[in-house]
Amino acid sequence: MGVWECCELLNEFVDESDPDLDEPQIEHLLQTAEAIRRDYPNEDWFHLTGLIHDLGKVLLHPNFGGEPQWAVVGDTFPLGCPFDSAIVHSEFFKENLDFNNSKYNVKNGMYEEGCGLDKVMMSWGHDEYMYQVMKLNKCTLPPQALFIIRYHSFYALHRADAYTQLLDDFDRGMLPWLKRFNQYDLYSKSKTRINVEEVKPYYLSLIDKYFPKTLCW
């Protein structure tokens, strides 16, 4: 299956964790991409990142396992270290056995300070799945795009500056792009519908530029 076909599959789903969105996912993808395209006309990789950032939600589809929404959408956060209060519904972590594990319940948990996010185990979700799909298929989007895809639901980091002690120099260089993207992910939602057929040729050209024709999912 190709990238655009995956976008079309998401037409069947609405993310129940998003209080601002009651449109099919493809509407959110195109609204995000078009808003970025308007403000960053010369950064075509950024436009495509907006389009594909939530494609990992295909895990909700019966053909991809039909995972429940709680296992696919919502915030992501590090495991193996203290749960920060900035995580949505963090009050419920007291029911998690890791909450009182002395190995994890210290400042950096099982990690070295400055180890880099690539060495941090994150909770599973659509972010990590799509990131792994991109790597597996040798996507040629730049590192900023892969970083955005992998961590765009890591709100404790890019909205509350939690867990910054785990970042390395590479992460700090990528973080401004993640914060930039977050503004479009959150605030481009609108009841104004995108003319899909009008914009489709442009995004198909970007998919051809950065992805193989069909992907292993």
C-alpha cells in the first residue's frame, strides 16, 4: 500500500482523544499540511510531514489489527523514569507498578542524563509506529521530519519542557522544529473542508519524491 492509500483508509476514523476534532482523520492531515504549506512555501518536506504525521493511526483499522484507540492515540511519554505531572491524566500513574519502583523513581530513572531520546523507551502509539515504517522503507525525508513524526504526541516535552535532562545535542537541535509543527497540529483544525482532488496532485508528487511507490507496513 502507498502513502496516499493509507491517508484514504483513515477517512473511516475520528480520534476520540482529540476534543477539537470530529472530522475524519484525512481532513486533519490535509488541514495541517495546507497550513504549513501556506507559511513555509519552500519547505516541501514540512508540507509532507504535516500530511503523514498521523498515519500511524492506521493501527485502528481492522486490516492492521484493529487496535483500540487507547493503544494508538493520545499522549506518549518515557518509560523507566518518573512520570511527570505534565502528562495528561498523570494522576492515574499511581496505579502503575513502575510508579513505586525504586529503580525508576529517581530523577533520570534507568537513563543517563543527556543520553538522547533515541535511547529512551517511549510508550507505544501511532507516533512510534509511523516512525518505524519510515525507517523500514528508507524514507528520504530529513531528520527533522522523522523527529516530528516520532515525538509529536510527546506533549510533556514540547509543551511543558519536561524531560529535557534526557535530551542530547541532536534532540535540542530538532526541538524547535517539533514545537513549530505542534502549532499546526493543534491549531489548524477547522470546519472549512479542503478540496481533496485539488491538492491531491501536489501531495502525490511529494510522496513520489520522498517515499517508494509501495510501503511495507
